[in-house]
Amino acid sequence: MNRISGNIVDVLNSSVYSGTIGIRDGRIAEIVKDDKRYDTYIIPGLIDSHIHIESSMLVPSEFARLAVVHGTVACLSDPHEIANVLGIDGINFMVENGKTVPFKFYFGIPSCVPATDFETSGARLDSGKIEELMKREDFKFLGEMMNIQGVLSGEPTVMARIELAKKYGKRIDGHALGLTGEDLRKYTGTGITTDHETLDYEAGLEKLRSGMKLQIREGSAAKNFDALIGLVKDYPDDCMFCSDDKYPEDLLNGHINDLVRRAMDLGIDRMSVLRCACLNPVKHYGLDVGLLQAGDHADFVVIDNFREFNILKTYINGEIVAENGRALMPETAVDIVNNFSAREKGPSDFEVKVEGDRINVIVAVDGQIITGKTVETPKISNGLVVPDINRDILKLVVVNRYQDAPPAVGFVKNFGLEKGAIASSISHDSHNIVAVGVSDDDIHAAVNLIIENRGGLAVAYNGDRQFLPLPIAGLMSDENGCRVAGRSSEMDRLARELGSKLRAPFTTLSFMSLLVVPELKLSDKGLFDVEKFELINLFENRIILNPGG
């Protein structure tokens, strides 16, 4: 029997006592209390209650190697990013790769692939395929129900998926951005239990009072911790922490441990904070993750103190997987899977002929996945609408990567590029190619770099090209996590050198095509007004009624 001693933090019973834990066959065989003084604390392992692993640009096994260093032992992951590219084959890739390491991955069943019919995805998950996954015990929940309108209107295909989750006893994750009043009651009344898309305190309070569990999000793209953390004081049993999307350079520096530390720095009761980070996800989803009780799996973290909250060791199933900032799990070989059929484009493919004197323009918001919209007078040159650097109105394009088709072209404010272009095959949720730039020459160079390599991040300016390959579904690297983090950070730095003032230019770019988050977005089929839930023309007052464009 292996033994470890320290101040044991029993979050389940809100107590702290000194003692020794005995571990046998990956479980806690016994806990012996004593009256000794110890310099360290043993707490249950930390859990990310909602994340898309693909957003880290790392495969699950490599994500785990970075996460365990920060005390994370488990996560609930909705693999709808890779499902939009490769369907069930992509989901199975994530599951099988996750099994190569002792980290506890709990995958959900994507509910909306594709999220809408106004974009082109690489796969579709119908109710039959969803039921096929529901029958498997290794899937714990139905992934976030992004089709809000489908839920509110009782759309048969949407409701069928919700009923399947109930039939098989799976939790149902929500995506309740902006829902209040009767709409919120109708949404939660279907059995949807969580929300991670809450932006302010009052909205969070209403959702908690409606019976939802609130997942307080602090990721690379959307940061809502400061606005919501105060709710933990009155609702410690109904809040959880999550990342949603976590870029590799951010994961390298911290994970759920940062949220725990920040919450405690604000004076929130430590047991309430740890309930959010350790206990509540286990209870809500029925996870097989230990909580420092006799008979539990030996999943726990050793820290020095609660003020600094330094992670000294991380254990999963009794095995030490990280110590003093170093992962002890080996790297694993990764198979390459992908779906890429786009052909190279020329500069003329991105030209926009003048068809009116006012254009609809997307407004990017730094640090958020939402966008605004405005109507502007376009800059015109030789009968073409062109970017206007002085007013920071740049050209935004989305290129269908699953079939050869003309690009969709729009315009966006607040990216701040003064030269060049950036492009990415991470483009939520269907992951077509998205690019923004100040000239058609640089845009086509960046887009073609991604097409040539079947996925990645690209920067192009005046013949100079920089690239981060993402060969796995155009979403993830097959490289070491630390190297990917360094290169990803470098790509953002290069984008800022082109003039962008955004904190994370590539992260912001990846959400310009997310059609289920307000207000104006661009898909491969054209501009999309999220509130009206319809495609609109670039030029004001012309509406496209046919989703096929």
C-alpha cells in the first residue's frame, strides 16, 4: 500500500484534518487521521466542467500532459469541433487518443452538427447517429444545445435529441446566451441543465434561480469570471468552473487552478470555491473521479498552501502524473486524420463589385466571442469595394474547405491590421477557412498556405509567409504541447506586428463565423444576422432567403 500524508481537505464534508491516505490498486483503501502538523494540503483533483479540447490545438493526450501540471485530473469535453469536420470518426479519434493517458476525459455527444443549415460542414450527426453514441457508457452527456431557436419552437429534430438524452439518462448541456424570462423557462423546461454562455451577474442569477447549473467560464476567447464569481457566495452548490476554449499558450501557464486562486484572493470561502472546482462536476455528471473518501479513486492534488496554491503533485488513480511543474506522462504517437478538399484561390476570387452605397460590417469585440454590427459607406476603387485602413474596415473572407466553391466575402471593424493578412482553419463551428486582411494579394497568399498544408494558422505580408501546421482535422497539431504553445504565441505576435491591437487576434478571428452567437457573422454562404437568423446581403437592405445562397 502506498501512503501519503498531509492536511486532508474533505470538500464533501467541508472539513480539514491531518492524516495519512493509504492507496491500493488505484483507490483510497484507508484514511487514518492523526494530530501531526504538515506543511502541505491534499485536495481533490480539479475538473474543467466544459471545454472543447480541439481549441487547445493539441490532441487529448497532449492536452492532458499540460493540464495535469496545474492540478487538473478530469474534464468534460464536447468534441463538436472535430465532429463538424469528421463526424463520428473524429469523435472516436478523440476518445481513443484520450485513452493513451491516465487523464480522465469525459466526452459528450455533439447535439448540433452542423450548428445551423447556413454553413457547410464536413459531416452531419442525425438522430440515428446520436442514438448510436447514446448507447455507449463512455459518453456522459448531450453536448451544448446551440440551436436555441429550435428548442424554443419545439423543432422535431432538436426535441428528438433531447428526448434521446433523457431516455438514456444523459445530462443535457446548454448554450443559453441572452435567454431571459419566458424563453429561458421554456429552454430549461426541456431538461437542459447547464449554461456556460452567461456574460453578466444578473443573467447568471436568473439562470441559477431557474434551476440551471452555472459554468463560470474563463477561457482564451471569452472571459466571464470577474462578472460571475460573486454568485458562488450564495450558490456554492450550483456553480462550476470551465474554460470552453483554451489556447495552448494559455494552458501552458495555468488552468482551473488559476480560477481557484483568484476566487480565494477575492475572499470567497475556500470550501465554496473547491466545490466549484472539484465536487460539483462530479455530482452533476456522475463522474468516476475521487473526492478523497475511502473507496474512491485516488485522484488528488498536493498543494503548498491556499494563498499561493502552488501545485506540487497531481495523482490520478493513485499514479503520480505531475510533480513540481513537470508532467510525468510520456508523449504518445498520433495518427493523422483530416477532411480537406478546397483548391487554391487567386486574388480575383476575393474581389467585391460595388452593388450599393452602404455595406453591413461586422464589429469584432476584443476578449469576447460576440460581435456587433454597423452599416458603413464603403471605400471604392476601380468599381470594387476595398479595405479602408484609416477607418479600420478590413476584408473578411470564409472559404469552404470541404468542396471547391467561391469564397464568401464581408468586412469587419476592430481588427486593426495595417498591412498583410492572417488566416486560420480553426473557424467555429464548421471550421472552414477564415481570413482577414488589407489586400487581396495577402489574403489569397494566407488562404492558399492553409489549403496547401490542409490546415493551420497563417500570416502573409508582401511575400513573407509564416505558418503553424495543424494536420489533424485542420484543428490540432501532432507536436509537443510546449512547442505548439510557443509557435501559437508567435503567430499572435506576428499578427500584432501587422497592426492588430487585439489580445489574441487568431482567437478572435476563429469566432467570426460562429453563427449561433450574436450579432453579425460570416459563413461560407455569406453574411448571417444571428438575431434575425437569416443570411443577409453585404449591401444593406438585400436579404437572401435561400440558405444555399
